[in-house]
Amino acid sequence: MTGVVAPAEQWELLEGAVKGAAKKHSQDRCVARRIADGRAVVLAVADGHGSAPHFRSDLGARWAVEEFLSCAGEFAHAAVGHDDPDAPEDDGRWWQALTELRGEARRLPQQISHRWLQRAALHDANSPAHGRPWRTDEGPDLTAYGTTLVGAVLTRRLLVCWQLGDGDIVVLDAVGTPYTPLYTGPDLGDETDSLCAPEAWHRARCHWQPLTREGPSGVLLSTDGLSKSFTDHQGFLDFAAGVHGRAHELGMPAVQNRLPEWLAHAAQFSGDDTTLVGAFEAVGPLGPRTDDAPTV
């Protein structure tokens, strides 16, 4: 590793998903996309709740990642508009732009929630989940579409992550050491925050990280089906570090080919849908090695 933040177009993307062994249909949805002429990366995963009250959550999860891509894409375009690769790190214009961008980042969960609610409400009006429109004091009852949402935007000089509900964000520092900036401890039961809740955006959390010369070498987002496959949090971090290591040893195409197998192995332990997306600093493989899976 050089320790220098890579331009966004030099980041390689990773995307994989498997259905839980006990599930009839997967409720997870994801997106990993380069935008702004390759100068930014947008990542998102959503985990539809899937239980009987949330029987349309696959739709909710799909709309969640679509609306995140749309709103976060606009945010990323604004970020790279201020991202002059030739500007010095102490350029006052960039730090002034950061103030404006941070305000936009704080507003993003509300924008996404409103757009998601509009889509869910329109769908339910045309095809009521309960046979007829069902309203609460806060508006239409959209419980059937409930989903979590985890997303990130990465540019050469900025990393921003958002999270509503369960799921995980792992950032790998310049030497590949993983940390989870929004981790709040082990989940207690199956309850989680949801986009279907009234004013859900108030429950969203945000990680804001301007990047100077030593930025992350990778970012991974996953639904909780992956972390629940491990007996403890450290095991999950070791898996993330292992994926990062395999990418450097074997190259991203090899990792992408093996990822469904690794996720399927992990899903055997949780029984849940398991989805992972990521962006790694682009490097070639270090040489021929076995492509053993990271430890699960």
C-alpha cells in the first residue's frame, strides 16, 4: 500500500448475495456503482424484514437501494465537483465545501425516506396490502414494505456512510486493518429500525470522514445475515480483513468469482439472506496463491 488515497476510478467493486437456506425468496437488495465518470462510488444494501407483517419487504428493499442510489448519486456529484486532485490539502475552498456537503449529508436520510414512502404509498394505494387502504394517524400503514438501509459514498477526498436499522459497515484503513464506524454492539433480538416507521430518518446514523493522504483501502457493506454467521464481532472483522487480503493476493476477479461460495458458507450458520458489496483500492494480485475462503 502506498498510503495515498486512490482516485475513485482506481477502486474495484465487489458485489454478492445469497438466499438464506430457510428462505423461500431473498429479501435483500444491493447496489455497487461507479458514477461521476468513475470519480465516485455509491454502495448500498437493504434487508427487507421478511416476516409475516412485512410480506412485501422485497419491494421495500429494492426501492430503498434505488432511492439511495438516486439521492446519494446527486450528493456524490456535488462532492466530486469540489474534488480538485491538484488542490493542496490545506485548500480553504475544499474545507468550505465540506461544510456545505455535511449539511447535505445530514439531510440525505430524510430525502430518501420521503421518496421511499411515496413509492410505497403509491403501490399500496393501487394494490392495498390488506385488501383496502389502511391508515394510521401518521398516514398509510406501510409495515408490509419494511426494510433496513445501509449506504456509502466514496470519493478521492471523502467517505460518508449512512445506516438505518441493522447491517454492517466495515472500513479498512490504509494498511488493511478493519473497523466498524457505526457499530453499536451486539443486536438484542430481531427488532430493528425500519424505513416503514414514522419519520424513520430521525433514527438514521451517519459516519463522516474527510480523506487526506491516508484514506481507507476498502469499504464493505453487508446485511446482518453475514455478521450473524460469526460467534463474535472479531470473527466478522477477521472475515472482512480476509476478503481484503484475498483481493490483494488473487486480484478482484478471483474474489468476485468465489464470493457467492464464501457467502453461501457463511449463510449456513445464520440461515439468513446474506449480501455484501464493497470497494477496494485497485491493486494487482501479488502472485499465485491458493484461493481459500476467509475464515467463517
